[in-house]
Amino acid sequence: MVYNKIPFDVIVCGAGHAGVEAALAASRMGASTLLLTGNIDTIAQMSCNPAIGGQAKGQMVREIDALGGEMAINADVTGIQFRLLNESKGQAVQAPRAQCDKKAYQFRLKHTLELQKNLQVFQATVTGLIFQSGKVVGCQTNLEIDFTGLTVVITTGTFLRGLMHIGQNKTEGGRMGDFSAKSLSGSLMEAGIQLERLKTGTPPRLLGRSLDFSKMVEQKGDANPTFFAFHDTRDPEDMFHVEHSCERRIGWAPGSKQVSCWMTHTTEQTAQLVRANLHKSAMYSGEIKGVGPRYCPSIEDKFVRFADKPRHLLFLEPEGRATNEYYVNGLSTSLPFDVQLDLVHSVPGLEDAQILRPAYAVEYDFAHPTQLFPSLESKKVENLFFAGQINGTSGYEEAAAQGLVAGVNAVNKVRATPPMLIQRNEGYIGVLIDDLVTKGTSEPYRMFTSRAEHRLLFNHGSAEFRFLDHSTKYSLLSANRLLNIKSKQSAVLRWVDFLERERTQGGTWAELIRRDRVGAAIPAGLSNETKAIQEEVIYRVSYQGYLVREQKQVEKLSQIEKIRIPHDFNYLSISGLRKESALKLADFKPMTLGQASRISGVNPSDISILMVMIGSGRGGDIV
């Protein structure tokens, strides 16, 4: 049975963090959108740690907010603890992080989707895609109901042939208590899309009243928290209300009634237990074939790879205000349950802990992201987009960023308008997508500040300015918010110019700030501006020399980013181009000379040859 006679503009398959941002972005752009999920009650479920942000990730959440996404505001109004990481260091490396109420976060996003105009949510498991003449035209479901769509966005997370491991025990599912999408993988492979396996894991959850917090170190939230959303440019009612609706979504005043997290550590007994039972671990016994996240290792990996360290820190983080459940950050494992019990009880403060949910590892299919264009559309199947963990990433923030971009570009594809392509020099989202589609990944990809060569330009307070062209061009923000951002930007530029020009005792105001940094005096007029404006002005003045140097480097490199390469460019016919490079270029199909230069195995001499060929008129355009 075909459900809809008129195709949806966009069908999103999966309602995790990528799926909800894709569906909201598409529907807010005015496109008719369908969101399919195997379980409506687990929309935006925080399968692992109920936390948002962190190094590079926090900056990326602010970028999502600057592009009209929902993650930032959702985290702010359901957050139970806020901390600014690297607060004692410079603004360039500071990053917001929040512990969220797991259920409140999930329920608010579900409610937001239900209230969103142009969006229909439907519970069904996607079992296959419908293709026609090399294009995707819809999808099939387990209910024998088909849906037709002009574009389809796949955001299946860890559910593609998901298999959970606890020691030798195996259970099908993308996360504990949920299902496994077993047949969609076959449909993708039939379309020529290459799939492989990855692995991730999660620690046990403990009952709070069984813990002895007196043996742990308390970690409180910041007294003056830094939030993810740009509250200074949005209308106050955006936090809780939907336009023309009397329904109030769940949430509270950001930063109110914060709770504490707690820090403890493993012991020599923990180490002995792990080493004695390695052969029982699903990861080390050979049961799991997929590659796990190098930067978020299991407790087995920690004691094997870092054998010289006597102990490892663990963090007890509450899962919400209305639950006594705690997440043990740092104790991810796939060891059998009886060993998990002993491990937990070997930790100070957890001697009598009761386990509510065991730790487990989950293995799943992912599609190599080098099979995608920078728009996140498949190179193999037209009108098919991929976002989130199916592209090999790890983390809610990476997934949400991709989902937003995929949703926007699915609409652009329907409307035959140019895609939104975020460059590496614009923000962490640009670095994320370029790394994935150009370099690919063989392990769960996690964003770090070190991945961005222009990270000094990516301080979290500047995201709205950096993405203003995109948010304006694609109507991703309300007209009023765009005006507020432009007004804020004008104020920042005006004050930076003032501080660089106007003199005070000892030199210009800017020189005084750069010399004294902490506690430097500022003009009375600037102190009357909002905190956000003050911080951005001080940042630009403090790092003025470095920022100018970064910007010059960006402008220099941007020249080859402007040279477009035709999709059907014949690399194999170019004399002097190494065959290895020609084959890689033909396979990757880079859109620009800049993207071609970042493909592994393509060297500078290959780029020089391409530049000569394009310059001679044998292909390519300057954009």
C-alpha cells in the first residue's frame, strides 16, 4: 500500500539527533516532510551520556544554533549542570558543556516535532528504499506501507544490523531495549553503497542511593553558566512556546537548580579484574569485528593501551532530576555482567552500588562517507542523503550538525537551488563534513579542536556571524533574529574599531587590553553593552594579530577552493597525472580543486597538473 499520492518533499528515516535536526530544518524551510521512526517514544533518545557539548563539540552546538537548529535551545532548557571547559584559558579554546535531564531533553524534542508545521511523524521501521532510474523515490516499511518522496535522508544511527554484546551474550538491537534494522542494509548494498562495521559502547548505570558520595570529589556547575543558544538575539518565547500555539513545552529557566556530578577513580583491583578477564570481553575475544572509538576507549582498552597508568578517572553523572539513575562516565565495557559487578564494586564509593542497566558494546553498519558529496547527497544514488552515525561519526553533536545540513540540502535539491556547502574556514561543521567526505574514516569520527587548522576563528561566541550568509540565504532564522544578529555584529565591529583607534593613558584601548588581558579597563560605553558583545569585542582585540594572520591564510587558500571541477572530469586522460591519483580522483569526484588537494594520496604535483589543465580551458570554472 502506498500511503501518499503526492510525494513528500523530504522523508527522514530515523529520529535520533541527526533525524530530528534534518526533519526540523526541512519543515521550517517550508518543505513537506515525513519523519519515520521505529519507536516514537525514543525520539532524540540520549543512548549514551546525557550530556551535550565539550571541546569542539560545544562550539559546534553553537554553530547548529546559528543555523536554526534545535539542539542548543533544547539543551539549555533541559540542562541540569553547566560548565565552561578551559575557563582559565583563552576564549579560543573555551567550550560549553551541559549535563541534561535525559527524559526532559527527549520529551521536549518529541513535542517540538509534533508541533512543527509541515512535518508529519509516523511510527514504522524502514525496511528498504524504492529506486527508479538511479534515483530514490521512496521507502518501504515493516507495516507494508510505502511512502513516496522526492528526497530521502537516512539517519539510522547504530540500528543498521545493530548487535549488542555483553561478554559472549549477543542481542539484536541498536541500543538496549530497542530493535535492529536488519533489512535496510541489503537495500543500500543493492544500490551499490559500500557498508562496513563499527563498534561503540556504553557503561553501566547505577542506583544513586546505593552510592557513597563521601568517597568521591564533588563537581558543581558554574555559578554563571555559559549556554549553547544565543539568547540575546532570539525572542524570549522561542524557549518554550510555538507560534500561534497555547501548548507549553517541557523545560525550565536555563541554569536554574543545578545538580552536582562526582569524580572517583579505578583501583589496582579494577586493573587486575580487567586483565584477568580480557578473554571474556566481546572486543578482545574476537566476537566484535567492528572498529571502536579510539578517543573514547573502553575500560579494557584503557588498561591495555595505557598499561603504565595506575588508575583512570571515572565521573558519576546524574541522568535527570526525576530519576536516581547515574551514568558512570569512563567505565564503558563489553565484559560479562558478573565481571562488571566486580569492576564496579572495586571503585571507591561504588562498593555497594546496584547496577540498574549493564554496560554493553554495540556493533552496527556504516556507509563510507567518501561516497557522499559535501552536500551529504549520495554519489551513488541521486536524491539520497546520509547523516549521523551511519556516516561513521560518534557523538550527538556531530550527528545533529550533519542532520541539519542534510535536511537543508534535501530541500535545496527539491527546489533545484544550489546546496548549502559549509567551508572548512567557516566552522567546525565545515571541518566535520569535509573530513568525512574527503578523507573518510575507519573508526568512529569525533570532532576535536586540533582537526581545524583555523580554530582561532571558531570561538564559540562568533558562530552567528560566521554563518550569517548561510542563515540569510536559506532563510534558516526568523527575520527578527537576523536583524538582531546584524545589529549585534555592527556593534562588535564598531567597538573593535573604536578600541583600535582611540587613545587612553598608556596607548590605545586595544593596546591596553592586549597588554593587561585579565582585568584590563574598558570604556564605560562598552561596559554598558551586553555580555555577549563585550566578550566578542575583547576576544577580537586580544587576539587581533593572530586573527589577521589566520584570515590572510584563509584568503590565500580560498583561491583553489573557488576552482570548480566538472563532475564528469576525465582524470584518466590527463598526461602526467599519476595513475594512483587519477583513480582516487575519479572515485572521489571532488567538487573543487581545494577538496581534491585534501584527498589522501593526492600530492601537490598532482594538484599543479590539474590547475594547469583547468587553466588551459580543458575543464573547470572559477566560482
